[in-house]
Amino acid sequence: MQSTESSFENLRKDFPILTRTVRDNKPLVYLDNASTTQKPNQVIDAITDYYQNHNANIHRAVYALAEESTEAYENARDKIANFVNIKNRQELIFVRGTTEAINLVAYAWGRPHINEGDIIVTTEYEHHSNIVPWQLLTQEKHAKLEYIGMDDNGELILDDLDKYLATGKVKLVTFSLMSNVLGTITDAKKIIEKCKAAGVPTLVDGAQAVPHMKVDLDTLGCDFFAFSGHKMLAPTGVGILWVRKSVLQTMSPFHGGGDMIREVHKYETTWNDLPYKFEAGTPNIADVIGFGAAIDYLTKIGMDNVRQHEIELTKYAMEKFSKIPGLQVYGTKDISKRGGVISFNFADVHPHDVADIIDKEGISLRSGHHCAQVLMERLNVAATSRASFYIYNTKDDIDALIDSLNKVAKVFKL
Amino acid sequence: MSSGADIYHEMIVDYSRNPVNFGEIEDHDVTFHDANPLCGDSIDIDMKIDDQKVSDIKFHGKGCAICMACTSVLTEIAKGKSLDEIKNIDKSDVLSELGLEHLQAVRIKCALLSLKVLKGALYTYLGSHLENTDAIDKLKAEAENLY
Ligand SMILES: Cc1ncc(COP(=O)(O)O)c(C=O)c1O
């Protein structure tokens, strides 16, 4: 596909929800893509087709339907592996989403590996899902949780990492590849290099990065990687945990049950091969297949084009925002270092009031702490407003946002 | 359902800019804090109690315009009232004062956080001044089930 604005304009027709109106017949302007994205017909149809024509449990039976559903499910695994360049499909585990992926690591890897006095390092701009599981684990094990700080530009202070690594007690470093609040793209290469030199494994939260830019797990070099389907056109309830095989082999099971076993006797059980050892019970078959369709869709557009489109939109929005008196944008102004996520505050108006007033104009904008209260504390704000873009957003959407912000200014006499 | 234009009227905007009874009472007899996880509204109420009456009340914290306006109005209602009267303050007392009776479900939490905090302050005070515990439990349950 050509990376022209008209081709992006064209794909809007694939998203039925974009034709609806909200509130008083206002066209929907959806700007909460960091939270979840809308779904194209191609994904919706894949799920419908599965239920209408192929529905059967997987990995269990020999009849035709079971064969079809198993094949479709495993095909989706290959598509996803290919998309982020995972060389070994045994390393790719289906989970509910990023949150479950990180909790799985904290439980199945963390409990056997973390001991009293050990240190786990995270960052000040993490989503709660990359903080709370580590709090639970470090509290249980009497270990310590430390934070890589963030500078006023919204970038991580890597000297902090050096300081913790120098203690020799760090057992895991975990960070998001892109902040869901500031859009900062983390210098993952540098962090992973430092950790590798110190022999410390790394977990990367790719929930915001994978939907918006090309990610290559073969070259990235981390040990654990998590992302969610629903933030990249796929249905809710399906996500990915990737674990390097040498590490995966040291992990105990997460959930016990069907599919994850080889043989079960009254008092002992042997485990199934990877990755099935970590996929207990009937999985979310239909939505995994939907995820595969989303991958096809994004592959056709090309992730470099997706990134380019979002750079265009972000540049346009940042320029417009800079002309509104009293509007403060958080994070770096350097577009090459940020994704299509813009957090801001508008004079003394609370983000909740901003979101409420512009909702009446049909605009879906997020307000609040965005599951990142540690970051809110660091920014010294209670909340921010956040606009986040995806492939179907246009400059018209941003113009509509700017117009509606003028309404906010009027109501609050700014 | 209220539209944006309805709920953001002059009085709400004014109260949010210039909240009344805003601040702290150094020598308070009771203080209470609560927050809404959804939006980050966070309110503390300090009270001075004399003769079973609220002789002074102040609040501090951060919140949206709806939260700040409702907290202002609530403190105005509460000031000078007896503890029995405080017990009986109802959500409609606050909402009607600001024309917010038809607030959407997602915003009702902003409007009623301060009432929850006030009831919390009340049962904390009564708890430390020994009243019958049934009444305190009832107040606690009432505060928890406000929205
Ligand atoms: C950076 C980041 N990590 C983790 C998550 C959690 O993802 P999920 O809710 O799909 O488990 C999110 C979603 O908001 C996110 O933005």
C-alpha cells in the first residue's frame, strides 16, 4: 500500500463503527486508541466465519471441524510470530492480554527465581500492569522494587539503571517500549545492552509499541515480551507472551488443567510441550483467529506506513496545540522519539471536565490517570487529557478536537 | 440526561474557580480522606465540632469542576448543623442545589465523593466519641453504598 493520506482515508470504510453518530447526531471522532482500537470488517468477519462454519474445540478431536479450528488457531500463531519476527513458534504463548502476560511471568518465572534481597527494576512511566505484579511478588519474597526515573522531557534516566545494576542484586529489568501516557519510545537497545552486560534478563511491555511501529523480537534481544491484540484491531481477550526458549524451560506452569499436560495420574502429572504447557484449558479460539485477521490487515498496510501516518498526525496535532494559549503538552517535542499519543492539560480545567464537554461534540478523548499513577505523581498532576491516534484517524479528526477545545475555553472563560 | 451545556453552568464554573470553605483546619476534631480511582478526584474534609455541632468545616484536595462545586455546596450546607442533621444530609440536597439531579452515571461519583467523605468524617468522629456502634455501622454502610 502507498503511504499516502488518501489511502489511509480509504481504509475508514472497513470500520463500520466510524459511520455512526453519537450524542446529538455528531459524527464519531475516536481518539482513545491507546486504550483500545476499533475493529475492521475483516476481523469481525473472521470471528463470525469461525462461529458459523468451523466452531470446535482445538487439539482434542479427530473430526473435520476440530481439524479446521486447530489449524486456524495455529495459523494465527504463525502469523503473529512472523509479524514480530519470532523465529520459534514454541516461544509464543496466547494469553488474555498484556496484563495476564506480565502476571504469568511474575508467577511462573518470578516465584522460583526471586529471593529475599533481590531487586526488580521497573520505570516511572509504567502502566499499573507492569508495576503491581512486581509489588505483589517483591512483597511476598521480601525483595525490592526500584524505579528508573524520568526526566522533564519524558525520557528515562539510564544512570539510575547503572546504579541498580552495580549492586549485583538485580534479577529482572522491566519497561515499556512506548509509554501509554507520554508516547515516549524507550531506548530499549541501550537498556537491554546494559542488562545483558550485567547478565540480567529483561521484560519488555510492547502493548503500545507493537500496534504502532515495526518491532523485531529477533534483534531486540529481551527475554520476555508482552502485547495485547485489542490495541491493534484485534478483539479483546487475546494477547501474547513471548519468552526466550532457554528461559521458558526454567519456568513452572501457570495454570493447571487440560491441554497443558502430557500425562495425568492420580498424584503426578507430566507437562505438555511448549508452548502448550502454558495454555491450560480451552483458549479464546475465535478471538485468536480474529487476531490473525488483524495481523493480515496491518501487514497489508505495512507497519512503516502506519508509523509514518501517525508521525504526520502527531506533528499536525502538536503544531495546532502549540497555538492554543494555556494548553500544556507533556513529554518530548521530538516527534521521532514519540508515538501518536499526546497527553495534555488545558489551563486550570480538570481533564474530566474537558473530556465531558468535548464528548458532547462526538469526540472520544480519555481523561484520568491512564493506569499510570506513579507517572502522574512524577508529573505532579492528578490527571491528564489524552488523545491517541490510529490508522483511521485523519487531520479532520484533529481539527474537530481543536474546535471542541475552543468550546471548553468558552465554558471556562479562558 | 443533562447535556454538557446544562451541567457546566455559571455557578459550577465559578465554584470550581473559587471554592468556598477551601483550606485546612489545623486543630480539627476530625479529618477524613477519600478518592475516586476512575478520575483521580481526591478530597479531604476537616471539621471542628462543638456542642455536637459542626462549628467549622473546610476541605482541600483536587477534583473536576463538578466535584469542587459539589464539595463547596456541601460544606456550606453542613456548616453550623448538628451531627444529627449531618447524618440526614441526602444526595439530593447537594445535587438539587446545583441543578445536577439528572447527572450521568459516570459523573455522579464526582458529585458525591464529598458527601461520602463527610459521612466518613462523621462516623470516624462518632466512633472515637463512643456512640452506639450499630449507628456507626449503619453510617459506614450508607457511605459505602452512596454510589
Ligand atoms: C503500556 C501498557 N501496558 C499494559 C497495558 C495493559 O494491557 P491490557 O489491558 O490489554 O492487559 C496497557 C493498556 O492500557 C498499556 O498501555
